[in-house]
Amino acid sequence: MRAARECGSHYFTMSIATKTGDAGETSLMYGRRVSKTDARVDAYGCVDELNSALGLVRATAGAAQVGEQILSIQKELVTVMGELATAPQDLARYQKDGFALTTAAMVDRLTAAIDDLEKDKTLYGKGWAMPGNNPLAAALDLARTVCRRAERRVAALEVSEHAQAEILRYLNRLSDLCWLLARFAEKNGAAAA
């Protein structure tokens, strides 16, 4: 498999198999080598899994409103992953190089979406929600559980490395939004897709 990298106006192809991780290490942003079991790698790896789970949600939802909303969130998760993949001592350089950090505005957008969905009080059923009523709701519930795991991994990282608090707030809000969207998809069936 080949990957393309842009350098100026030219594209260079390089192998996706760099072989630099064969001994169980990987690079953070700016080349710092760490074990693939490092808490930081685990945290951004879980967010990567979350992004993939949301890709399944988007593919299931199609071009509907839910799909558009999920695509926007997936783009924001790239910001979250980049920040997590940067060692704390390199964050100033990361920002200077033009990379964005997770912001309160990102959290606020999720909160506004939650507030909008919560206007429909019928989304809250009685008892525990049982995933699997339709493909879209099931995909959203899967994304919600992956999001909660990512949140736990980032919380563990914060204790030792002071990950930005906005990431935790973002993931917490996102898991709530996924739960509500799943209930919305259950209520509206095919109309939500």
C-alpha cells in the first residue's frame, strides 16, 4: 500500500509500512519515540477508534442531518487526536506550527446539539436503553461506548500528563450526544437515516 505526501506543489509516494514500529515503539508529533503501550498512544488510539465508529454511523445515516452532524464531529476529532499525539512539552510548538487545540467552542457546539435534542422529552424511555433497534441506533450506541472508553483513557492520561481539560469535556459531551442521537434514531426509524 502506498501513501502520498505533499511537499510544496509535488507529491511523493511513500510506503505505509515504515517498519519503524516493528519493535513496539511509535512516534508522537515531532518525533518523540514512545512505547505503543504508552498512555498517550492508548488515548489517541481510542479516539481514532471512535472516529472510525462514527464513520460507521455516518455511512449508516447516509446524507441525512445526522450524517452531516457526525462528519463535522469527525473533523473535530482529528484536532483532538493531534493534540493527544503531542507531548506536553511540544504543545507550544504544535500551536506555533498552526495546529488547533480542542476548544470550549467545540464543547459548546455539542452542548447546543444536546440541548436541541432534549427538547423532545419522548426520547427518554423508561429503563435502560437496549442497543440494536435499528442499524443507525446500534452504530450510535457502539460509538457512544467507544467514546466512553476514550474518555477514560484521556482521564487516566490527565492524572499523569495534564491533558487539556477541554478534551475530557468534549468526549463527555460527545458520548451524551451519541446516546441522544441513538434514541432519536430509534424513535424515528428510517426517517433518521
